[in-house]
Amino acid sequence: MNILKILLMRLSHKLGGNSKEETQNAFFFNIKELLLNSSLSVPNHLINLAINFIIFVLMARFLGTAEIGDYAIAIAIASIIFGIANFGLQAILIRQVSITPDQAERYLSHALSIRVFISLPVGTTLCYLLASILEFEAGLIELILLTSIYVWNSSIVLLFYSLFQSVNRFHNQLTSNIIHKICSLLGSVGLLYINCNIFQLMLFFAVLQGFFIFLLIAITRNNICKVKFGFDFDFCKKYILESLPLSLAGTAEFVNLKSDTIILGNYKSNIEAGIYNAAYNIYQGMMAIPYAVIVAFFPTFSRYYSHSKSQAYHFYKIIFLLTAFATVTISLIVGLFSDEIVQFIYGQEYTNAGLVVLLLSISLPFLILNRLNNFVLVTMKQQKWLFYLIFSGAIFNVITNILVIPTYSYIGAAVTTILTECLMMIAGLIRIRHIFLSNCNEDCIINEFQQ
């Protein structure tokens, strides 16, 4: 701890200001804000992860690999389609409202209008068309359509959560999320106990989320701003155009994360897709704490960057190093005990998922650092470049998966994930460094290199 404190103190001298005392005070004020936000964001993500994980484990044990495979395919298709149909509105909302909180009502109202009147009809239609093109069975197509409603509901929830984050009301997000997740868990246990199938479970989740949205509306009205629809055409057009690269990037990112499940289900079977998704669920659990810290980092970094590029540069480096250390540690622990973890959680039916967990754990540091870089690039208004990066990664991911999955199944999919995330992290670092070097004071950078 003393070494870490010395490191932070030393780096704080580089954050600008008129005196040593002022620079340290400014630096530790922002670190304090980050830690405070993280103290609420981390428990929120842990609760979210823990209950989602318990629900998934119950589903895996009660429903079996085949229905879990159908669930994974439906989630993958809906996530990819709504990645573009929803547009990347929440990132722009966080960035702008973090800087100008009085714009909260305007950005939220127009985001809701876009999601309700454009995203919903376009997204559900595209989900149906894609499922039909892939020639899935009628039962699976129905599940995909229902799941698309659930994913769209999730995007509305995400808008409100983004608003809470941008005005540092992480406690509102935490409280509402606890209520939602407890209801989800209790409902899941009851439905599985009476032998409901995956379609009935998804119907319950979608309806429950609809009621939850009304709770978020009430919280927002009482604490932040009015909730209504915005109909300023010029503003909506500008909002969509600014968000479009993020929308395309989000779609490409979902392709990176979900295409392997679809390809497994198409080339292999829903059973193998189910085994891979069981391993991937553990992989998502590994992301929880570091990703929660990154979410808390975004508003603080946005304010840093709006005031001083050199301060933001050094602040980013500190968070990058700490995140890398944390994710490598988690990766080593989970990788060493991957077989035992799978056996304990899922039982004998999912034994083959152990090796997949081991391989996916290797990609964890790359994936989390990619998410950190993505937030930084959005703050830098590099949405178009971010899209090119993620789209290139998606193309590489899909082509490689198509080549390796028919022969190597879910092992090939896991190795492809490692390669994709590693290459994207390197490219993101190069771009961020280039922008900071061109924006920061040249003397500041020279001194940094000398030290």
C-alpha cells in the first residue's frame, strides 16, 4: 500500500496547477470522486452480476444445454441487431450531461423518442428477418422476437442508468437495480420450480423490466429532471449522427462478443453453444469489478479532459496501470482453478467448459483495457475512429470463427476471442497515445519521457 501511495503521489505532481499543494489537492479530489463513485458502482455491478449469475446457473441446471443454447443464440442475435438499432446514445448522454448537467432533460427526452419510435420497430423487424434467413425453427424464432423486446427494454433502462452516472447519482442506480434483481431472482426460482421453459422465463423478464422502467421514471422525476419525449427534429438528427459511429461500433462490438455463439449454433449445435455460453457466463463474472471501476472513471475523466489534456493523459495512465494489474490477477486466479469452478457451478454436464474458461481468462485483461480505451476515445470525440477499430475487429473475429469453429468448435471460438481483444487493445493504445501527444504541451511530454 505504501508503494501504491508513493506512486500516486509522484504521478499527482504531473497533473498541473500553480503549486505542489494545489496539484496534489486537485489530483486527490478527483481520485476521491472516482473512489466514491466506484464504491457505489462496484457493488451495483457485483449485485447485478451475482444475481444474473445465479439465475443463469439455475437455468443451466433446470433447463439443460439445449435450451441454454437456444437462449444464448436468441440473446446474441437480439444484442447484435439492437446494437445498431438503438444507436450509441447513452455514451453521448454521459459525456454531455457530465459536462453540462442542465442539459439532462433535453438529452434524455430525445434519446427516449429515438429508442421508442425508431429503435423498437426497426430492431424487432431486423431480428425476425435475420432469424428467418438463418432458417431457425419456428420455436427459436419466437424466442428471438421475445428476446428482442427484452433487449430493447434493457436499452431503456441503460439510458436512465447513464443519466444517473453522468450526474453522480450512482446510489439511485444501486437502489433501483437491487429491487429489480431481487424480483428477477425470486420470479426465476418460482418459474423454474414449476418447470417453465425458456420462452416463459423470457416473457417474465420482459414484463418485469417494463414495470421497472416506470420505477426509473419516478426516480428521475423526483431527483434529476422531467421525463418526456423530445421532438426537436434538428436536435434528434444531430444526436443520431453524432451517435451513429458509436451505434455501429456497438454493433461491431456485439458481433465480437456474440458472433461465436451464433456460428456455433449454426455450424455445430445448440448443445455446444450452451457449453460455450456457460463458460462465457463465468468470463463475464470476471469482468465485474474492473468494469465497474471503468464506468465510474468515465464522468471524472470527461471533466478532466475538458479542462486539461495533459492532466487527463496522466490520469488515464494511472487508471490503465491499476486496471491492468487487477485484471491480470483475476485472470490468473480463475485460470488456475477453471475446472474446479465449472464443476462446482454447473456439474458434470458442463465439464468441457473448464478449458474454455481457462482460455477466456487469458483475454480478460485485453477486453477490460479495451473498454477503458473505448471510453477514452469517446471523450476525445473519436467515435468514427472507434467504429473503424471495432468494425475491423468484428470482421477479423467473424472470419476467423467461421474458419476455426467447424473444426475446433468452442475451443477455436475462445482462441479467436483472445486474438481479437489483444489486437484491438494494441490499436487503441496507439491511437490514444497519438492524440494525447498531439494535444498535450510538448514540454510536458518531454519531461514525462525523461522521468
